[in-house]
Amino acid sequence: MAAAVECVVITDDEQGYGLDLFCIPKHYSNDLERVFIPHGLIMDRTERLARDIMKAMGNHHIVALCVLKGGYKFFADLLDYIKALNRNSDQSIPMTVDFIRLKSYCNVLIVEDIIDTGKTMQTLLNMLQDYKPNMVKVVSLLVKRTPRSVGYRPDFVGFEVPDKFVVGYALDYNEYFRDLNHICVISEKGREKYKA
Ligand code: HPA
Ligand code: MG
């Protein structure tokens, strides 16, 4: 069995931070409960993931595959850190990007925002097999601890989070909250206001 992937674990009793301690857009001020993962912490963890991924990928060309839309912030920031490593270290990996358009890939790095039940990722991985990639690695910023999980674990994980609905840093609730830097827990008011 594969060893458990190490990541930052956010426990079920994590309280997060009061909204007033951070800068939140006024239009969301009543729609959020707490700041859960501040933007700076997301960036610091992403910087380290970039290093771990580079180490694991060897030096073959990779295709970084962004799972839209929720993955776009994490994708852009992770690739910025990988690019900085490519510029500044002895090892460098040529990289191209794509946004879930299927074609023949060599090495593929799938960049996802959140693994919740894991069903979406299982489907995507099955689809990718038809294109016979050399190597497929998955990095997800978040993995949710939920009884609905099918048991799928990605190769790299930023944070393991409790079974709560989180928004921000491109994660949405009915398309809203992508324009929020921090990852926050949505409030009842927010759910009501932006429900489909
Ligand atoms: N937040 C946003 N999108 C999601 C979540 C979540 O907690 N789970 C699955 N998709
Ligand atoms: Mg997603």
C-alpha cells in the first residue's frame, strides 16, 4: 500500500480566524463565517508543493493540466513557484500547460483545487488512460475528510480539511466567492443569498 501523503492537516475543531482580522471584500462581509486558510498560508504551502513536485517528476517534459474553473488560482500560483525553481536551481523541467482538452500527453501533472468524494478525479483519470500517458501525478490544494469519500488520495496534497463547504481562492459556491483571496467557511446567510 502506498504511504499516506503528508500534508498540513486542519482538524475538525479548527476555529479559523475572525473576518475582521483580515481584508475581505465588502460584498462578502455577511456571507462568510470565518477565514479558514489565510492566503499567505496557501502561498507558503504551495511553494513547498512546487519543490516536492519538481523532485518527484524527474526531468522529462511535463504537461500541467488545469482542472477549470476552481483550479485556476492554485494552478497559476503553483506554476509561478515551479517556474522560479526552474530559473534558480540546477534541475529544470520544460513545461507546457493545458486546460482539460484531451490529446496525447507525455508526463501529466493534474492540478485540482479540491478532492471531495474523489469521484470526479477517478473519472478524469479513467478518461486519461485512453491517451496512454507515461506518468500521471495529481496535486490537489485541498482534500476533504468526508465519509462520502471513495478513498482516492492524490500524489500531493496542500491541506486536509474537515467536512465543511469552503470557498475562496477560486473555489466557488454557485460561481460566487472565486474573487476572494482566503479560503473561508461560508455562512448561512451566504448560502441563502447565493443559492442557485
Ligand atoms: N467548496 C467548493 N467547491 C467544492 C467543495 C467545497 O467545499 N467540495 C466540492 N466542490
Ligand atoms: Mg474542482
